[in-house]
Amino acid sequence: GISRRWNMQKAWDWSRDGGMEKIWKLLGSYGGEFLKGLGGTLYLAAATVALGTALGILVALLQMSRFRPAHALAQTYTEILRGTPILLQLYFFWIGLPKLFPVALSDFACILIALVVNSSSYIAEIIRAGVGAVDAGQWEAARSVGLSEAHVLARVILPQAVRNILPALGNQFIQMVKETSLGELMTSYKTVQAATFLALQPLAIVGAIYFLMNVVLSRLVKRVERRLMVYG
């Protein structure tokens, strides 16, 4: 009603409400809530990176397989996931998984599964492109000395492909962290917003946290790229 509209107007009136002063007060009163959201976000991002990479490697191997059904399945998998928005996939897993499986799944588990599946499709393409960039003559030379397909890939091709894969993989990891904005930190924002009727200030805090995380990750990725160039 009128009270609600007044509170929302007050929340967005940065100049009259003392934006920075409110931010410091919020950090003092709800810093624990934001730290809880940060911890949950980092945990979600780490789990997504680890599981998404493992699944992405499997999908990439299927894409590069000479067994046509496996190749077609992996290709369809990546095209569907890369061709639909992450928000749609989140809703699909959130609503669909509990109905498809009798096991009770928490909201966190549904979000994690959606992010892992989504990220695996991009990681699979990164790995496939990195392997494809290696000179085809390397395959022929390795096969000529009697190495099996698996040994050629593991001992000859992948070590050379790593320099092509890691920079793109690092950028994908940063993208994964951004996608976790649909999870824990935004939950903290909604909790604080509901308790204080302030919208812009807690949102600014969440934005600053994500910005700092991504700046740190970007610097780490660039450092890895420089080292690869030195040792390449």
C-alpha cells in the first residue's frame, strides 16, 4: 500500500537517504549475512568449476570420438545448452529434477546441477577447439611409433593443447563465478533488503563483492597466461 510505496521510494532515493552512510551501517549490521553469501558463492563456484570441468572433459572426448552415436549425442548436448539461456536451464532443473527423481533435492543442489551442466558444454568446446588446434601431423607421427589413440591424446596432444586451453578455460571460470550471482549472494541481498526496505545500498555491496572477486580472478588468469607465454 502507501507505506510500502513510501519505503521503496526512500530506498531508491540515494542522495536524501545518505547512500554511503547507509552502506557502512548495513555492513556493520549485516556484514555476517554478506560474508555467509560470499562463502556460499565461493563454494558454489568451486564446485561448479571442478564438476563442470570433469563433465566437460567427458563431453569433449565424446565429441572427438569416432563412434558416431556418441559424437552425435555430445554434439546435440552442447548445442542445446549453448543455445538456451542459463536462466531457462535453472528453472528447468529447479522445477523438473524434483519431479523426475524421487530423491528430494534442495534448491542449492538444483542450482549446482544446472550450473555444472551449463558450464560443461562450454568447457567441452574449449577443450575440443584446443585439441583441434594442435598440428594434425602430431597425431600421425605418434601413431607411426605404435602409440594407441588414448596414449597419443594423453601423452602427445593434450600437453601441447594445454597452452591453447588454459587462457580460455580461465575466462570461462570467471564466467562461472558471475553465473553464481543467481545463487547465494543474491539470496543475502534479498534477506537484507526484506529486513531493511533498502534496495540500492545492499545491491551496491553485492556488486562490489562480485567486482572484487572478478578483478582478483582476472589478474590470476592474466598471470597464468604470461607464464604460459614465457614457457611456451
